[in-house]
Amino acid sequence: MAISGLEVLLTDIERYKHRNIGLLCNHTSVTSDLEYSWDALQKAGMNIVRIFTPEHGLFAVEQDQKAVHETACGNIEIVSLYGNNATTLYPRVEALQGIDLVMCDIQDIGTRYYTYLNTMAYFLHTIRDCDIEFVVLDRPNPLGGVQIEGPLLNHNFTSFVGVFDCPVRHGLTCGEIAMMYHKRKQINCGLTVIPMKGWRRDCYYDDVGIPWIPPSPNMPTIETAIVYPGSCLLEGTNISEGRGTTTPFQIVGAPFVDKNEFAKTLNALHLPGVYFRPVEFRPTFHKYVGELCQGVFIHVLDRKKFRPFLTGIALVKTLYDLYGERVEFLHGVYEFTSLHPAFDLLCGTDAIRHSILKHESLQNIAKLWEADEREWDNERKEWWLY
């Protein structure tokens, strides 16, 4: 059984007892007894001055890309780092007053475009020249720390869903990502990572013995997290990624899709570790609310063989091959920017979208990130704590 960085901290807190602490967290910041960190830390004698919250808010009430407005949690002030514009993604100078230490404890999903660790990076960037120490209480990567997949980030596509120069599925913990960002960006503030105990890189989340708390409103299960590095790409299209159903990201489709044709074409690709079951669904919110959609349910049969990013690209490519211009790549505002299509921001490059539009083979498209994976496989061990 793994022990989180928070639990490790609570066994030895003396050095932090006389500090003025800002806590960057949400409701996933709990002890093994499911006590929230802000309560446990205060009981242990620590002074929590302010709580900073990422997208979705402290208790993950708000849906994606919705501004969060919070004021307090008991006697602790809350500062939201996800408001109505891009400037709110960074902590304001006045919000840092009276704080000499920031602790970060948030459950990540092991995917570059999941925004919680991007909030951590923006926080580090803000305090880069301040006399504020930053401590990361490490937690498991739910997808393990062995498999990696996808292209590195092209810096022309840097955004709030593209902060770290790593593949989409990066295989690092939040502490390891923090160490990488701290060094590469030459952040001058002190950084400490309090590692977990008992975590192994080959562990998925349900192997570690820590209770699963859905980190965000559309991440209900570990099965959702496993498919997310691929099916989240549907956010950049007019295809429903299953929001508004009970199985978001595991179910995808649209009103103009023929479920049997779609499933048959996908299964004929013989993608590793996955099977596609034809389904119908009616979203209760988000894309196609109230409309009958047809599509597929993504059944992961073998986690170790399954390649979620390749599968996500296969979903989009197959839909475009079958339905042409009825499949749209969205060009509106996405995570506070409209400089590039959302699909490109998620991929970290426009090369994949252009290849799909040219109806290139899936095998040729997959070659676009093979060199990136080899490069990252050599680099990432520098940051390993486990």
C-alpha cells in the first residue's frame, strides 16, 4: 500500500509548524482516513493562511471552463485560480501577502492537458523570484509511471492545456513534474518534494490502496482516467466526448454517426488492448444536450497494451474518414485562447490535424510522435523519485 506525501508530512511536521502556509489543493487532498488536508494540518498545529484552488473549485463543483468564485472554507480564505480570464490563472501579488510557504497537494491524472499541474506550474512561475518556499506533497500517477505516449509540446502551441514539454501521457508524478519545471524554467524559489512511500512505477491507481476521489466532475473512475489521454481530444471537435452521461470519455459520438459502422471500422483497426461497442446515448448537458447520439463505448481489455493517445487519434480520424466535413475541428475560445484550434492545443502540434484532414493512414500519423517518445524516454529518468 502506498502512503501519500501528505501522510508522510503529517508524521514529521515540526519544521513547518511556525510557517505561514498557502495550500494549493482541492477535495482530493485527503488523508488515508479521508480527512481533508486543511483540517488535518490545522489540527497538527500548522497555520493555513489561505487556500488556492484550481479549475472546478475546492470541491470540484463547476464544470469544465467555468469560472470559479469561492471566498472561504471555514476560517480559511479561498483564492480561486480559475476565473473569467487568463490573468486569473496566476495568483495575485496581494494573495501572496503573509505567506512564506506554499504546499501543493492535488491528485493529477498523468496527462499533459489535465489542468491541475498546469496551475501548479503557473504558481511556481509567479513566485520564481519571491522568498516563498514551495512544497509538493506527492501523489500517485493513476496511469503508472512506466508507459508514455504522444508528441512533445511544440512551443508555438503553449497554452493552459500545454505547459510542460513532455508527451501527452508523461509517466511522472506531480512531484517529479514540479522538479522538471523548476529546473528547466530556472525557478529561483526553494522547491521541496515530499515523496510517497510504497509507490511503484508499475502501479495503476487501483493497485496502491489509496481511496479514489473523482478529481473533477467528469473523472468519476480510474477507468475514465485510463482512456482520458486519448478521448479528451474529442473536446477539440464537435463530437461528444460523453459529457452529460454517466460515463464521460468512455463514450463518444454524435447525432450523425452510425454506431454500427463506427464500431465496425474501429474494431477492424485491431488497436491494442481495446474493443469498441456500438451504443446510443442522450447527453443531459454539454454537446448535443437532449439529442439522441450514436457512437461507441471504449472497453479497455488490457491496460498494459492499450495506447490511449493512439486510440483517441483513431477515433477522430475514423470519424473524419467516415463523415467528412460533418466532423468539425473547433476554432473558438478554448481555455482562454483562440490562437489555435483546440485540437491542436491538446495535441501540442497542428501536424496531426493536418494529417487527418489529408486522410493519411493511422500508421503514418503515429510516426509523427515516435521520435518524441524515444527522446522523452531517455530524458524522464532524470526526474524519477521512485
